[in-house]
Amino acid sequence: MTTRQTSFRPRPVDINKQLTIVKDVKELDNAELIAGIQDGTDKPQDQVGPSGSVEHKAPAKAAGNDAAHGHKKKAKLKEIPIPEIKFVDTYTRDYLPLYALPDTYIRGKGGSGWMNEDYVEYDLDNEDEEWLEQYNAAASRATGPSAAAPMTALLPDTKFERMLWKLDVACADAQDRALNAAGASEAERRMPATVANTSHLSREDALSTLRKNVGGKESVLVDVYGYWLSKRKKHSRPLLRRLWAPTPASDQNPYNVFRLRERANRPATRRRRENSAECLEKMRAMQVNLLHALEMSELLVMRERKKREMLRADIGVQRLKLSARHQAPEAHAMVEAEARDHLAKALSANASMDGRLTCYLQAAQHQQLPGQAPSVDYPLQREVLRKRKLKMLEAEKNMDK
């Protein structure tokens, strides 16, 4: 008995054939019948004959229709269901249109420009908090607490933050206006001395900015302005981080970050690398440093191993004492023999380490003078190279397997 197998040979795509619409997952199991129904013809059925061969016979229904009518009959297609749409009258009352697009990007580039009045960018640091605490304490001592009303701070911390923020932003805006009028270049705007300058914001303009945006007593405004000006001159930079000048690429201080990613005048050609005497000296110095690091690591390993052997010796002594006290006298000889074996092994390991350390100290006394080519004849360096070769040989053996 033979079975019919599905053919997977490539067939040309009929661009004029209508697409099959599947309305039920069960129809996917009989895809040929769906295609035949849409074409108006039924697929022939496969039946197994008595001899085991496959015979193709048309269905009786299709044969009867062809005989009676003499033409092909198309099956009736089902209608596509259309979803119903229901209008909800209370939708606008249930879901109010309260969402509004934000005025800023998710990540701003910094600089002067748009400001959100509800959000204060500046946070007080320790220096600001100490000054504010001393200022409020001095004001409370001058006025004196009254029993009728509780003592309140003359200058709250939130108001102090807003004042410092407004002064810093106003100074940046005044500086931008002055640089635009002078026609300054982008490089001049990024200079630390230019950013730290506060001469473009006069005292009258600063106090008027505080009166307009924050408000308060005139003495408090003057004191806050004086503190802001002294702090700007002390640190030689603005208070807000986004107003700082970018760190120059030539600055070698690792704590100064946020350097420019690319240079202003970057050469278009590829940089040529040559083997010069300076590069050779740098490579030699690097080799010496690496060899010293290897020696230091070996010495650390030797020290830790000696500490481990000392700890094991102490543990062995304690076990020997416990065994001699709690076990029978007949077993003392066996315990002492075992302890002597452990002691001999520890002494041999310690002697090898002491020998290596003695060789290292003797070689360190006859080190070459600075400036000469480094040598790898020291005992620890030879040991490191030997271990490295052994590891390479083991890796090659594993790869061959």
C-alpha cells in the first residue's frame, strides 16, 4: 500500500488568483478544498485500489452536476461579518482631554532658553546649607523669638534655591546677549574664563530679577546676591552644571570630565605610526613595569602560601594535643607518625619557597642599572615564563584531542 506525499516543488505565483479567506482555524487543514471551492472546481479524491495503487476519482456530486447541467457550478461564498459601531454619548465626560504635550525634549542640550517655572534646576549643596543655617540663626538672634508667634525661618531653603537658580540663569542670558553683540565665536564662548565672568549682569539687574521672579525683603535680596557673587568668584564657574565650560582635551586631570568627543580641527588623513626611539623607550619601560608586577604577584603568592602553612601547622598541633589526650595510649604512636609526615611535607614546601625567595633577593641585589635592557633571568621571572609555557602546551594538547 502506497501513500501520497505532499509535493514541495516551487510553483509560479498566479497574480490573477483571488486570495483565500480563512474564517475558521479548522479550514487550514483542508486548504486544497478551499482553493477548489473558490475556483469553482472540486479537487479529485484519492482512493486506494485493490492492487495497492492510488486511483484518482472525481466526487459523485461534481460528476452529477456536470452531467445534469453541463457546466461548472460555483459554491456560494459566505459573507464577511462587519463589526458594529456604537457611539457612547458620555465618552467626553468620562475621559476628559487633560493631556498636554510637554514643552521640552526628554533630553535637553542645556544652555539658556526655555525655563519651566515650576521646576528648579539647582539643589543646595553643603556650603549653601551651612550659609543658610548661619544666616537664619543670625536673623533669629537679631529679632528674637516671640511667644505669640512661632519662630519661622527668614529665608526658606526652597526660596533660596530659586534665588540662586534665577541669578545663574539671568547671568547666562546677559552673557549670551553681550557675546552676540560682540560677535564672539563658538570657541570663545566655551572658554572657562568667559563662562565664569559675571560682569555682564549688573547689581541692579540682578536685584530686579529677584524682585520680579521671587520677591522678598530688600536686605535678604542683597545678602543672597552677595553670597551668589562670592561663590561664583570662589569656584570660577557657574552654579548650574549645564552652564559649565566643557573640559579642554589637553586637561590631564582625571577628575575633570565631559570633554569634547571630537576635536575641532581633526585631520582627514590617517595618522602615520612610526617606530621611533621614544616608542622603544616607552615599550622598555612598560616591559620593566610588567615584570615588576609579575614579581610582586609571585611574592604575594609566596606570602599567602606561607601563612596557609602556618595555619595548617597550628591546626595540626591542636589536633595532635586532642588526640594524645582523648585517644588510647596504643594509638599515640600512629598519631605521632602521621603528624611527622605532615610536618615533613610542610617543611619541604617551606624550604622550596625559602629557596626561591633567597634566589630572588640575591638577584635583586645584582639588578641591572636603569636605562639598560631588562633581563628575564631572575628566578621568579623564569618561573612565570615556565608556567606560561606549560599552560600553552596543555592548551595545544587539548586542541589536538
